[in-house]
Amino acid sequence: MSKIKVLLVTQEMSPYTALSEMSTIARQLAQHIQESGLEIRVLMPRFGTINERRHRLHEVVRLSGMNIIVDDDDFPLIIKVASLPEARMQVYFLDNEEFFKRKSVFEDEAGAPFDDNADRMVFFCKGVIETVKKFGWPPDIVHCHGWMTSLIPLYLKTAYKADPLFQNAKVVYSLYADALEKGVSNNFIDKATINNVTADDLSAYQNGTGVTLHKGAIDYADAIIQGSEALMERTAAKLLTLEKPILPYQEADYLPAYLEFYQSLLEEKVSE
């Protein structure tokens, strides 16, 4: 029997980004998956705050060279890789000069969100899927962490649903207290469109007055994990209405619980 393949996509991960609930979970989970005998690939943005020399990042030429379209413009995608300390595994970083070279992550020095955060998210989500296609590696589980990954469930369940690499994958979305709603422009729907994805498909990411990224990801994911104990009120209310697998917030021993949750989803797939 082949090993379970887990694609972990995260906007934060220790030690590359600042210490947070998400970065800690992503770091510990990646190592636990590896040490449990599963196959894993980890993808994240190469923010300008990441020190390439200290973490020994280097470009993967065979994976680089693609262009990602965002709002009708082409942006080069550069793939870099580093070895995760003490884990005997690699982390892949998606980079672009325009989107990720700045020396802060999501806000400027005054604390205002960058105007192009939505563009950066679209670039990252599209880039993740194209990079996995270059891997030629079909994941059984795609586990997304953070609002910056929130379009991946949509893309995999619409534009890429018939792709042999992804058609059997179960998509898991971890909910955290983070959110990007302030500063997302009204033309977000146009920016996020891909292949045969329609405005109706993207309506899940709107609530009538603005953009709600977590809501859209929840609607398209196969299963949800509550990564933060406290969620935004409307996000928590949304969970109460779901009829899909949900792993509640785990105070302790969450690593085995996550893997058991993966296994339950795969067993569910076999029985379908």
C-alpha cells in the first residue's frame, strides 16, 4: 500500500515567519507527518522578512520559470527550497519580486494592509497548484492554513476537479483567528477568476457587503479543522451550520488527532 501523501500549504511557518499559533502548528504538524511515515510537501510564500542566507534558501531551477496570471498581468514564479531544521524534510517557497520582496508581511509601517494583498493571495494560490503539477505528485490530503490559502479549495473543486493529480484529493481548511477582509478591493472576483471558474462560483467568498475569505474556503473544502480556540463571530456561526467533517479545537495532543482526522477522510473516500 502506497504512503499517504499530504500537501501542507501555509502562509506562516516557524522558524521562517514570526512565532504565532499558525506558524507553530504548521511547523510541528509537518514534522509529525514526516515522522509518522507519510509523504509530505510543504509550500509557503517567500516573504521578504525571511532571511535567505540564514535559512539557506536556494532556487529550484527545474520548478521555476512559470508565469502566473493575476488580473490579466503575467508575474514570474520563482521556487526556492530550504531544509527544515531537525526534521529531514524540505520546505518550498513561492517567490516573486513584486509581491514578496518587501520587508513586511501583510501591512505597511503604519499598520495599514497592503493594497495588493488580494493579488498576492491569488498569485500564491494559483502558484501552489501549478507547482504541484510540476512535481507530478498527486496528494491524498491538501491541508490549507490561513486566509492566504483560501482560494485553493475553490480552485481544486472547480477548475482542477478533473485533473488526475487532484481529482481524488480531500481538501482540509484550518480556521484561525486571522482574516483578510479590510482592504480587499471590489474587483476581487475578477482577480480570482481562473480557467472556467465563474462569478457564481466565487459568490461563496462574498456576504453581500464585502469579501469573506474564510466563508468561501469553508464552503469548498471537504473538511474543516478549528485551529484557533477563538474565531471571528460569523466564522464560528458558519461552522454550526455545516454538514461536513469538522475537527474541533484541540487543546493538547492535536498532532495525532490531525492524522486520525486525515485517515477518517480517506476511509470516507474509499466507502463512497
